[in-house]
Amino acid sequence: MIRPKLSLKGRALRFLSMREHSRIELARKLSPYVEEEDELNLLLNWLEESKFLSDQRFSESLVHKRQARFGNQKILAELQSHNVSKEDLSDIKLELQETEMQRAVDVLWRKFSTPPVDHMEKGKQMQFLAQRGFSSRAISHALRQSREEDA
């Protein structure tokens, strides 16, 4: 049996039913299927007006998925790559700052069950957290915290 060709709107709704997407991400995914230039913008505007597409929901979803593994810098950079508004970014940044230090401790303890025994190990743990996008303040807090709890 041959499946009927999926309309642009159908494709968009199918993508959005799987997970939240940013406007720019959805536009990129739909662009190969666009026949007329204005068609995509009209569809995206309609999806936003109908509340099927929301950059705010997308941002909340992305933060929720990433905050257990990554620091503020990495999460905010990913949100910026999706063209999230500056107002939303500043709100999210404030929320993330409240929990970054504890998240750094949690991530460090999941990866390294023991505190560093020498400078090489300490450097390795610091680099691990830095690559995950944690601030230097959160990294030093996490390393101090791990020593205090182990003592």
C-alpha cells in the first residue's frame, strides 16, 4: 500500500508531536519540503498563533533535559543557537544560576566517585566540568564540596 504524501502542515505537526522544537529548528527540518517561499513562514506563524509552536516551551524543555548533565554556559549557548529571545535567555540564566553549584557537585560525583588525590586528577576533574559548561566558580565549589563530604 502506498502512503499518501504528507503535507507541510502534517510534517510540522508530526515533528511537534514527538518533542518541542524551536522555530528555527522546525524551519530547517521543513525547508526541503517547501514548494513556495512564503509557505513556510505562513505555516510557522500559524503554528505559533495556534500555540503548537512555542519558543518558551522549547526553552523549558531543553533546559529540563540538559540541566542534569551540563553547566549554564553550555545550555545557554545551545539556546542561543536556536535564536531564543534575549529576555527569555536572561530569565533562564537567573534560574540556572540558582542551581549550578549543586548541579556541578552532582555531575562530578556521578563521574568521579572519589575526590582527586593529586594535581593531575584534580586537573582532569576540573577539565571534565569545564567541558560540560560549568563556571569556574561552580567547578571550584564542586571540588571543595567533594573533599568536605569525603572527610
